[in-house]
Amino acid sequence: MSQPAGYSPSFKRPAEIMRMRRKRTRSDAGVFSSPTASPGQSDLSPACVRPFSPGPLFSTQNRSGGGIKRRNPFANIENTYSPKKKLLIYNDDGNAEAADSYKIKKSTDNEEDEDISTKCQGVLPFSARLAEAEKQEHQDTSRKKRLTFSEDDSLFEEEEEDLKSPLLKSPQAIAPASIAPPVCTQFPADWSLKTRLLFTSPLSLSWAEHPKAQEEALGLSQHCRAQFAPLPHSLQDPKSCSELRCAFQQSLAYWQHPSLPWISLFPRINAERSFTGKSTPWAQDAAVQQSLMNEWSVSLSSLYSLMKARLCPYFYLCSYQFTVLFRAAGLGGSSSISALISPTTRGLREAMKAEGIEFSLPLVEERRKSRELQNLTVQQGEEEEGEQKKEKAQECCELKEDEDCQAGDEGDDGGYNDDEDGSFSWLKEMGVQDKIKKPDSITIQLRKEGHAVSLDHKPESVVCVEGSHTFTLINFLINCKSLVAAAGSQAGLPPTLLAPVAFRGAAMHTLKARSVNVKSQVGSTYQNISSLEITGPILPSSLHTITTLLRSAQKGNFSATLYTHTPTAVMNTRTTKEQVDVGAVDLSGCGLHPASIQQFQQPSSLGKTALTHINMNNYSYTWKN
């Protein structure tokens, strides 16, 4: 038979090559098999051979010869080549021996492949590719890491071969280090009035109620004299600490005018239900109403004088329509006495303007500035002619509306003059001037002041008065007849004055505190949780002092839920952009704790919102608003 061109007598098919490999593997297995094997045992099953690739060894004896892993009889060429799977070695113990036998087998296979490839160069492309792939695999495994089980069979350890660079040995070492959260020793200043506080703690809060007569007397005396006893950072037994109980009674005291035991005079806004059915002897007696107003005017003047002398840090005026917060110079980031009124109406603002009181609307100005900045940014970014024309058209419409509004203010009779009629000359040209009804002066006036009226009774209507105009505001409030309700359940009753220090005509009151131990379900178990409820007109200084005491008594672990008098939430608005040096104004004689003064000197960062939750964990504050 003629031989074709390119024929080689050493040519072998891939199937024959694989048959030769299997035969050589069986012969090698017979060499490493145990000589003491039973006659019934096949020579193809050595003592240290796994039944399948991922399975454990049959026996751990005779490891000196090195075990050879038996090939899977159901495997074919396609699924035997898996470099990723061959990197994993599964064994129960003796990882080093298994790894060595694995390397011996791989090295013998690679040597055979090299011999075959040298004989069949250019003739066996398939076997050559297979040999080259396994050779490359062997070279990669000598450089890569080998994964083995650790002693606890739960974590993989990484080992490096033939590399001098050090590597990490466990995944715990490569885990990112935990970053400790920042420690906040104070929460933001909150100038709103609270109606209720609910404190919870895993430690008992029973020390806060049922004080002894001596402890209560000492606490009230310290409040009147503005004396503050130092407390340790952490108390082991709060219930037996007399200084803590005295300081707690001191923090509950506040001053109020007028004082009517049978009527709750706070809150006053939307509080008609609490006044209904109560005895009001002044409602139908003008002389009694005048006497109440005279005493109230003296108390208000006394409070302003104390504040001007920096002996009173702040006070509140609570009427049936609005609430006023007066703050001394140096508090809230302002260098002068400031006052915040919320909510207000257009009528009240017009009356203040008529009295010459200069004021500002902080939230309205802030919103206007933000809009101007946004419009400026948009105008700078606009390059298309269509958008520029649209803005010009809008400006023309706004100018037209302003001209119409100004036209409505002209003339003594409130009607239209000749210039105003000129704006409707186009109706005459069309001959429909009699069929179209012209807007009257009242409509134009409402249109002009529509934006101002829309602010009424909203947080955005808060008014800020600063400097010497606060004295004019005091006189305005004393002489304002609309400050007192003329009808209803609060008719003839002056507004409520609240302050943290004593003033003329004031009565001392204390907040009500009640402690309860409850069980709360946490997962599948119940934990004992102690709660402390405090009710009444809670001033900002009282809130700060109580939380300071709880920090020491509860070892820095407690949480609080705060219920805010809604109209006063906007009192946290910044009154001015001027920042005052903390030590520039001396407020040491105002009657507050030095830590409270330091907190209230800084401008509040809450805006028009108030705190709703305070949580202390490991002497670090977190809060929600």
C-alpha cells in the first residue's frame, strides 16, 4: 500500500494515547499498593487511594509511599481539565502528604506529555494542545497559592509557594478595621417648649421620685440661689446619693405668672378644652380683668429688666394666639437681646410696623436667598436662546403684575385713574369694554398681599426682633388689646409668663415626675426597663439639666422621647448670621448651670424643627429631629 505524503510511522491517535496513559497509571498504582493486601482485593485499589476524586482516603496508614488519587472512570477528556478544581485538595488530615502525592502525579504526567509532544511535533495538534495546557497549569500552580483547610475545618488558609513576598494567612487579617463612631458629649440646643418627657433605661429610675423633705427643701433652696453641686462621672448607687436627688428637685423648678391652681395655664394655643367648665370670675368683671393686666404688665417689665441686666437668660410669653421667646444677649449666637414670635398673622405684623418695630422673617429671607442663588446658577448655565426668551417673558409678566398692583394703590378713592384705564384701552378698541368686568381695588389689594396672607399661622411666619426694638416690642405687648381674648373660655386672661429664674409676681412650680418599672420584650426574652415620665412646661434649661443628671445616674445609658409644643418648634431658627465669641458676654449670674450656658450660647443647628428623640449609649449622644 502506498504511503500518503506526510505520513509518520510513529503516528498515534488521541484515543491510543489516552489508553497508554491509563495503562501506565494502573501499573504505577500497583507499585505503590500495600504488599499485605488481601487476595480478594484488586490490585487497582491501593490502600491510600480515594474511591472518588472529592472523597476521603480509605486508610491513613503507609503514608511513606505516597498515595495516588484514582481517576474517575466516568470522566472524559472535556471534564477532566479543570485547573480551578485541581487546586483544591480535600482530605481529613495529613495535608502535606496529599499535596506531595498530587504534585508527583502532576509532574509525571507533564513529563509524559513533553515526550509525546517532542515525537509528534506538527502531527498531533490536539494532544500537543492538551499537553501544553497541562504544562502551563503546572507552571501556574507552582506560582499560585494553594488552599487548604485550617484546623477547625471552617476557614481556608492561604499558602504561597515559590514567592518571597509575605501574604496574609487568614481572612480575619484582611478584614477592614472597625472605625469607632465619634463621641458626642452634647446634643444641639433646643429652644422649643416641651410638654412631656419619657426617659427609659435598663437601670432603675426609682431614685427620681418620692424625695425626702430635707432633699426637696435643699433642692429648691439651691434653685433660688443658683447653686450647683458637682456630681461624679458615674454613680454606683443613685438611690442613696442625696446630692443627686437634691439636684433633680432643683432641675424640676420653674417660675410662672399668673398662677391659678385650678387652671392649667400651659399650653395656651388651642387649649379651649382645658378651660371649659372651669371657674373664670374675671370673664364678666372688667375690674378684675384690669387688675390682672396691671399685675401682668409689672411682671413682664420685671423680666425684661432682669434680662437686660443679664440676670435672666430667657423667658416665654404664651398667649392664646402666639408664643414669644425673649433671649438675653450672647445666647443663640446673637450679640444683642433677641425675640422670636410664632406664629404670626398679617394683622399682627402690620400693627408692629405701625408702632415702628423693625423685624425680619428669617425663614422667608432664607428661602428667597436660596431661590436667588438657584436662579443665578440656572442663568449662568443657560446658553440656549429659547430658554433666555422664556425667562425674559416671565420677567415681563412679573413687571406687568407689579404695575397692576401699584395701580390699585393709587388714588384716594381706591378706584382707577386715567392711567389705570389706559391699561384697558385695548378693550375699548375691540368694543367690549362694557362686557368685561374690571377688578376692583379690594381684589387688587388681596392679590398684592396674597403672599403675605399665605404665611399666616405657618412656621414660615416666625418674626425676629433684635436690639433696642425688643424694648419697643415689650411696650407694644403691654398695650396690645388683641393680646387677650375678648371671648371664649380664655376671655380676659393675660398670657402666661414662664422663666427659669424668679421675677416679680411669679410663683414657683415644679414639674411632675413619675417612675414606673415595666418589662419589654426583646426577641424571645423579656427585659426589665425602668421609665421616668416628666410632664409640665419643660424649659430648655430643665431638659439639659435633667439629661446631665441621668448621664451620671444611669452610667451613660438611657433614651428619651420628647413631646414638643408644636408652635414653639420654629424657635430654633437662627436669628442672625453674626457669630458671637462664647466668652464675649458674661452670663455667669443668669442662674443657669455653666454647662447649660455653654450649650445655649451656640446657635441652634435644628432650623425650624425640634428634637424628638435623644439616645445616650456609652456616654455618647445620638438624636432625631
